[in-house]
Amino acid sequence: MSGRPTPPVYVRRRTDAQRGRGKVSQQVIAGRYELLEELSHGGMGDVWRGYDAVLDRPVAVKLIRQQSVTSPQLGEEFAKRFRREARITARIQHPGVPQVYDAVLDDAHERLFLVMELVEGVQLSGYVDQARPLPVSWAAAVAAQVATVLSHAHEVPAIHRDLKPGNILVARDGTVKVLDFGIAAILRTDATKLTATGTPIGTSQYMAPEQVRGGRITPQTDLYALGCVLHELLSGRVLFQADSEFLLMYQHVSAAPTPLRQLRPEVPTALEELVLHLLRKAPEARPADIQEVYERLRPFLPGAGQAQAPDEAGPAGVPDPTGLFRDPYAPRARARSTRDVQGAPASDIPAAGPLPVPAELRADIKEAYAHSDALLEEERFAQAAEVLSEVIEPAARLLGPESRSVLELRTQRAAIQLLGGDYRAALPEFTALADAYGRITGPTSEQARACRAQAARCRAELGQVTEALAALRAVLGVVRSVDSDASEEALELRRDIGMLLLAQGRAADARAILEPLHADLVLVYGPEDELTAEIAEALALIRLDLDGSQES
């Protein structure tokens, strides 16, 4: 890989965010919503932890990107669609749907913000593990809670259109929250708009056959997606796997799903039959409504007062979705006083949430970021990394080595080490960070993926090309399972794989990667984009090389 490696999507975004860190808290939407901290970044937009200065409460602010507004007329149509879908979403009255507080559209109709209830929890994707699929009661509890949410939504009527583990969150008390209602409709991700590699602009792992065909969207579309999710929870693997998005969509349209009991014999026959019913190709062949789905899930749910059997224990360190069924009217846990806790054994002390950052340490961290960024602007990489190291140690002692603030500091330091060419220092740090994020946010989370990709880029720079290629392909496979092959993250990974193959002298293999990538880049970013031009130049060199080889 020639030249300095391109930072991954996550690390580059954090660098940009920290570079303006002193101004982030001053960025205000609609005169009242302060953007405090970026929480996640996805194909549809960014989510920020925010603060409502008028009502004095924390909020989540989702910035939705709309890249297809190319004229005032399209902008006005987009604005109308946004307002309509936001109003519909706000009508879904259920604790499993984060409340929509406000919808803000800028004057250019290019950026919109949804202001919502802030929910703390774990993405459902963090529960999926092929080595240890979820207990039946856990999977049924998640599906049943999603079903109750959909029953309220379908009565509005509102169809989700993009139900997937990444849009489902389990809160600390075990309540399942369904996120991003209406977003797919706003962006029209269900339309059959394909990239050159056959990639729909949207999520295809959970896309119903009628969405692939561009057919009519009905509540049964959500039922199919729920079937995909339930199959994945019970088997530990996605419903269909393929080397390309086109083949993946073909399977959703034409291939029969593998019955669950062939993958996991202990799954009850009735539950397997329900999943197969949800996954019927024709919408009218699926259950009549979501209420029927809930009733068929009932036998697999724990009853009130029923203790958890040893074989029903789920993953450690994540909220238990069965608790709401075992103890449906439990009061909120009583906060213990210091006197109560001092005499209690450590195992009896409830797990604490994230520790608040003391004001003095917060000021030190802010100053370290600012100083490091100034050094980074002057390309004084070693000093920029050292400045962060000086605050990482005391922050880790006070907050814990895997607190959000410490992990972000370490990620920034590793990114600086990579940019400065200190690959031997950056490689073990990115590897450790990937493992830490895997434990905290889930092995398929954006942060874990980004750090694994960065570790692979370090390996490439250190000459470990075979290992780097394998790692990059593994990360790309995960990205394809949770997002689109045409997402920013996937496009950069495909670029890195193709360029590594080219650097190895494997011109034909490189062309097989880079040609469809170039076509996708033209469609997504345009022919004048810097990355598009880079790939076009590489392809021109490949053609000269291959043509010359054939002539000789």
C-alpha cells in the first residue's frame, strides 16, 4: 500500500470532531438543541448526544443526510416527505419507540435533524453470536417486544421498512426499543435503486422480496424483516450469505431459508414453523398481522414469577429482555446509600453506569485534545500522541481503562500514530481497542470494525500483506451484514483491498475489485470525486499492464 494510509471512516470522523472540540458544545440546532457528543455514525446519518436548553433535558439528535437533493423542486419534495414521516412517527405512542420531540430542516433542504428521546442500551447486533446463539426465551422475548411495537405502529399506520438488529436496542431494564421509524420512508431506501454491483441504497440483509422488486410495501414487509431477525438470534448467523449484494437479494427473492432445526435441533418445532411462515416470499402468505405473530410467540415467553433456568442464561454483561415478562410490574431498583453498600459483598453491589467525568479532568481532556490537534496541524505526530498519553493514564485510573472517554482518547492517539507512520505502536493499540469495543459495543459495532480495519492497514504498512488482506475482507464481510456495500465504510474497505492486491502485482484480482468499485463511486460520489479519480487512475494502469502482458 503506497503512501500514507487513509484513516477509516470512524477515526477520521473523530479526528475532525476533536479538532473542533472547543466548538462542539456551542453548535446549536434551532436555537435550543446543543450537540455535545457524537454517539454513532451510519449510512443514513449521525446520532449525537444533545441537550435541550429550553426544557433542560438530554436528547438524541439524529442528523439525516440526503444526498439526492439536486434542485429546489427536489428539495421541497424532500422537505414535505420529511415533515409527513416525522409527524407519523410522532403518533406512535409506545414505550418501545423513542419519542420524537422535534423535526428541524435547514433552509437549503439539505440537512435535517430529528430530536428524540435519548435511550441508553445495547444494540441487538451485540447479542448475535454464532458460537452461542441466544436462549429461546431471550430470542422470543425480543421478538415479542418488537411485535408489540409494530402492532402500535401498524395501527397508525406506519411501516418501519428497515427493521434490523442495528435498529433495535435493548435498554438497561430489558425494554426493547425500535429505532429509526420513518427514516427509510424519508430517504426512500426501499426503492429498488441499485449500484453497479447490484447494491440497493438501503439494507439488503433484511429486505423483503417485495422491496427488492420495488413492489408495494405493507405491514407484512416488516413481518419478513422480523423473521430475518428472529432467525439470526436463534441461529447466530444471518439468514442468507453471499459474495455480492445482487446474489444476496436474489436469495431473498428466490432461495428457501434453511429451517432453524437443521442449524439448531433444540429449537421448538412451532417456533421454527413461525419463522418459516414469516419468511414466505409472497406477502399474502405470511401471518395476517403482527398480533398473530405475538400470540404464536407466547408459549416461548417466561411467565410472571418464573425463575430463569440454568440453560436460559443469556450473554453476560447485556440487559436481559425476559425480565419484563418474569416480573412485569417490578418497581425501579432502589438506589443504595453509601452505608448500605459499604457492608455488602462486592458481588451484591449493582453494576454502575458510566462514571461522570469530574470537571477538572474534563477540562484536562479538552485541553489535551486542543493541544494535540494544534501539534497535529503542524505534523508533529509524536508530540501530538504524547500529549494524549499524558491524560490517558490519569483518566484510566479514575474512570476505568474501558470507559468511553478513555477509549476515545486511545483511539485518537492510535490514529495519530498511524498517520505519523508509527505502525508498530499503532497496531497493538488498534487491536486492543477493537477487542475492547467488541466487549462494550458489540463485535460488529462501528467502533470495533473501524479499529480492526485500522489494525489491518498497519499490518499492510509493516509488510504483513496476506494478514492485512484477510483482516480487511473479514471487516468488509461484517460491514455488508449490517450496512450497504455502497456505504462510505464499505467503499473505503473495497478500495484498500483492491489497492493492496495491485501492490502485490495481482492485477487481474485487483481489477475484479476496482472496476465495480469505480462504477459505484461514480454513482455515489460522482466522477469528479477524489477517490473516484484515484480508482480510475489505478484501473488505467492495470489495463496498460494487462494489455502489455497479453501482447508479449
